[in-house]
Amino acid sequence: MRAQDIRQFRQDGWCAVEGLFAKHEVAALAAEVSRFQQQGLVRNVRTEGDGETHSADKLNLQLVPLFDKSDLLRALPFDGRVVAAVSKLLGDPYLLHLDQMFLKPGRVGTGTSWHQDNAYFKIADPLKGTAMWVAVHDATIDNGTLRVIPGSHQQAYDHERDPDSDHHIRCQPPEEQAVSVEIEAGGVVFFCYGVAHSTGDNSTERDRAGLAFHFLHESCANDDLIQAGRDRRPWITGPQGQGGKLEYGVDVRDTFASQVVTTLDEAGS
């Protein structure tokens, strides 16, 4: 990660890093997304404007958590490239807060409304929590890539229940200031908990998926958000970090590369 990326994150609340993951690693991530679909693990959170009735022809597919469904994705947050990047953005020590997948099927995939993650999490300093959004497929304006509003972490917007989702909330930020972040598969976007962001509809013929890993600095881990005995939220760095051994029962550090090979073999790639 470049010094200018760190400066941008601290000033604007977000930055993009192209090519963090190689093509064969992206192929493994895509294989896991396909497996999740084939096994019926994803669910549609899009509703018919009432927050309750799930839409039959508009799809916003999600899966959360990921660590218990994929050895590959369980290992990904511990990969050295990820650890180094997040350490530079948040500082040490930090933990993995949550992980999830978003999938927008071609033509019928719909976006997620504007919101700030900190409207859910409410940490004192929104720059002490970050999402790492991984593009599993090339992310473009046409297929509904991530949109962010630079500097919006400096203001907390009012949120309300999103009637187009069964659990989301939404806000009304100055959308004219939004930046659409087009990024190739394998690239990632970091955005802090305070940045207003959304995704658009997928008007293309192909599916588009993204993986989101959220990380939280120790200074916010004592909030009510992270309580003693938290469920499967491993420390990535710091004296409590044991590579997931305490939370998962196995140390998954330095296993991402081997899991990529295993995943591709199992997928027949």
C-alpha cells in the first residue's frame, strides 16, 4: 500500500488498491461464490418496498458470515498482504469484526442504498474501523460497482429503515458528490466506518460479486459493540492474535495460498 493511499484514507475516508489478489486467487474466490449459489446458501434481502415481502424478480443476494462456510475465506483476512494494509490504515492491534458476501445477478441484481456502517456500529472514531471490499468480478458502473462520498465520515447522517430491504437502513447524503469506484477483479476498496456508500443495479448479463471484511481497532473493541466472549471475532494482530486458534480451533495464518490451490482443485479449475 502506497503512502498516498494511506493519506487518502485518512483524509477522504477511503482508498482503492488495484491487484491485491492475483488472477488464480480471484478464480478461487469466484469458485467459492459459485459454490455458495449452488448450495443455496445465499439469500435475497430485497423486498417490495415494505421491508418484509421479498421480491421475486429483484435480487440483492447476501451471505453472512463466511468464516464457517469456507476455509479459503476464513484464511483470507490473515493473509500477509491484507494484514500489512489494514495495519497501516488502522494501526495495531485490530480484530476481524465481520465478513460477508454480496452478489448482484445479471439484469435482476439490485443495489444497496446509501448508508454509513457506523450508523449500525457507532464506534467513537469512524476511522478506527474499516471495510475491505474485494472485487470478485470486474466492478463497473454498469454492473453496480461501489459508490462512496469522499469525506462523508466527518458527518453522521440521519438514517431510516430501508423499505427495499429486509434489514438495511438508509440515509440521504449529497449524492452529487459521489465517486463510482471502478476496479478490476482482485482489487480492493477500503472505506472507513463513517463513509457513506452504496452500490447500483447490475444492468449487464453477468453476475457481479463482492466480499466485505470489516476490521476494528482495539481502541473501539471495548465498546458495547464487542463484548467479552464475542462469537468468533478473531484478533488479527497484537498479543491476543493467535491466527484464529482461540476462535476457530485452528491457526489459519499462512494458509491462504494452500487454500487457493485446494479450492481450485475441488472446483476442477
